[in-house]
Amino acid sequence: MQQVAINGYGTIGKRVADAVRQQPDMEVLGVAKTRPNFEAETAIDKGFPLYAAVEEREELFAEAGLEIAGPVEDLVAEADVVVDATPSGIGAQNKALYEEYDTPALYQGGEDADLVDVSFNARSNFEDAVDADHVRVVSCNTTGLSRVIAPLREEYGVEKVRATLVRRGGDPGQSDRGPINDILPNPVTIPSHHGPDVETIFPDLDIDTLGMKVPATLMHMHSLNVTLEEDVDAAEVRDLFADESRLFLIPERMNIDGSGTLKEYALDAGRPRGDLWENCLWAESISTEGRDFYCFQGIHQESDVVPENVDAIRAVTGAADAEESIATTDEALGIGL
Ligand SMILES: NC(=O)C1=CN([C@@H]2O[C@H](COP(=O)(O)OP(=O)(O)OC[C@H]3O[C@@H](n4cnc5c(N)ncnc54)[C@H](OP(=O)(O)O)[C@@H]3O)[C@@H](O)[C@H]2O)C=CC1
Ligand SMILES: O=C(OP(=O)(O)O)[C@H](O)COP(=O)(O)O
């Protein structure tokens, strides 16, 4: 059993903790937070040992009636691997801690690529992360793009990717984010940071990305155009994607017209927190024109990186190869709508 520490128990960290607990070959050793709040209370309720991320604030937990198992240093020292899911930039500050205890660490997409040995997407470059000490699970958007590009590259070859990303303004709990009533070119410079980020997974890829932010919280939406190296029929691409467990092709018959109905479907299907771990591609949007492929896909920013973190744990610990790990993760979580 791999003993996994989760440092940073917010949107991503709490989901990774639940997903790790569901795996047959790993356990949550504990989770670390800086302060007591509703997430600290639910961590305790779920039976996750709670560690203090900042020593001087440890007494705040006691004042709130929450038992602390120890300082984060103890957690990192005992873990086989640590998943850092702290806010952007904090992971970089924590790197020295993980090095001090010689504990392999996973970081999230908010960290810079040059912090780590390898940027990771399970479907695309699992092997690069085997036995690495510092691995970054790329952002929700980069994960979503990589999952589509990998099979297209393997099957047809990719000449050029052009993607427009309509990004949600903030997560549902982020009341301080926006815009409230606007459509922002964001980042206004082109390409957006997503293209270079996808190139950390596929170094030789030609990709341009444009980003926007809109007053929505549920999901991102991608409009994709990929120029392939050969003429392709749309039905063939649909068949290719149907074999990819982390691509959900939304059937026309379901009458799912956007992020709202997708989330409603996830909740009806009994998904925890209404999470959609898969890219959600509208099957009718999958079109081709000669060598050009087009589609729309919804990306659930809070959850698509969760199975990727689980696979990255197996990669850095050398516990399984890509195919075995992805299959185990998918089965344990119930991935494949
Ligand atoms: N949300 C998203 O859509 C996605 C986020 N990411 C990336 O994942 C990472 C985490 O993002 P997200 O989960 O959204 O962030 P959140 O703010 O939701 O969660 C991070 C948590 O870390 C805790 N924290 C803050 N400082 C420390 C510290 N020094 N040590 C330990 N814990 C700390 C905070 O809780 P507290 O202070 O209460 O302990 C906070 O709840 C970022 O790199 C982000 O870019 C990637 C894909 C999608
Ligand atoms: O990594 C993400 O988005 P991004 O790839 O658009 O930067 C996550 O959805 C977090 O995005 P944020 O940087 O808008 O918080």
C-alpha cells in the first residue's frame, strides 16, 4: 500500500484525497491545512488525519475543537509520496520540504513547469514520470487538450492545433472571482499560456491557443481545430475517441445542451460532487473537412486532473505502467460515462 500525503486540502486536494482512498493499492496517510474551516471539519469527519501546514497556526485548530495529528513535516517524512495541492506558487515554496525528507512530490498546474523534472498527463507521457522526484500534473485545460491530442497524434499525425478556451471565471465557491458581467480576452496576449503548457507534454507540437474568461463557474469550454496529417472521416474519429476512457462523447439523444445540463447529468448519475473526470465532447460537434478536425468539449476544471494525480502517484512510485494504472484508476472511480 502506497502511503499518500495530501498537502493543501481545497478544491483539488480534497478530491484527490477521496480518489486515493478508493484505490486498491494506496491509502491517505493524512491531509494538511493552514487553518480550521468547513473543509478541515469534513476531513476529520471522513477520518483523514489532519496535519498543521503552518506550525504557528496549530493552536487555531485546537481552539476550533479539531484534533491535529502533528506538523506537516511529520506527514511528509512518513509518506511514500506527497500530492501538493496548495494554491499556485505555494508548491514551489514547499519543494525544499519534500527534498529535505526525500519524499517524491506531485505539484499542480498552477506551478511553473521549470519547478519539476516532468509535466504529466497519464494518457500522453506516463513513462516520463516513472521514478521522477518532482512531477507537475498539468492544469485542467492542458489535461483536457492533451487527452484529445494524444490519440489524434498516434492515429493520424498532427500538423497544427488551434484552440479557443472559454474559461470559467472562478470555481463555484470562489465568491471573490469574476467577471460578473463581461467577456474578457484573458490572457489578452496570444498565444495564451495553455499552448506552451501543452508543449511541456508534446515538445514538438505546433499549437496556438486563445483564452477568454466569462461569468460562469461550472466548466470551461474548448473550441478545437486540429489539422491532421491525412484526410479523416468524422465517423472514424468518433470511433477512435470511443475507445478512450477519459473522453465522454455526449450522445445527441441525451439532449445535453451545455455545462448546466452536463453537471445535472453528473449529479443524477451519482457522481461525487457532480464531478466529471472525463473530457465531455459533443458527438455532433465532431466534424472533419479534409485534414481538419473540429469539436467542442466541456472541461470540468475541479475534477479532470484528479485521476491524473492518482496515475502520477503510481508513476513516481513505479507501482504500475500507464495502461495498468489508468485501468485501475478508472475502475476504482467509475470513470467512463
Ligand atoms: N480549481 C481548479 O479549477 C484547478 C486548480 N488547479 C491547480 O491546483 C492547485 C490548487 O488549486 P485549488 O485546489 O483550486 O486551490 P484551493 O484554494 O481551492 O485549495 C488550496 C488549499 O490549500 C490550502 N493552503 C494554502 N496555503 C497552504 C500551505 N502553505 N500549506 C498547505 N495548504 C495550504 C488552502 O486551505 P487553507 O488555507 O484553508 O488550509 C486551500 O484551501 C493550483 O496550482 C491550481 O492552479 C489545477 C486544475 C484546476
Ligand atoms: O489551471 C486552471 O485554469 P487555466 O489552465 O485556464 O489557467 C484552473 O482552472 C485554474 O484556473 P485559474 O488560474 O483561472 O484559477
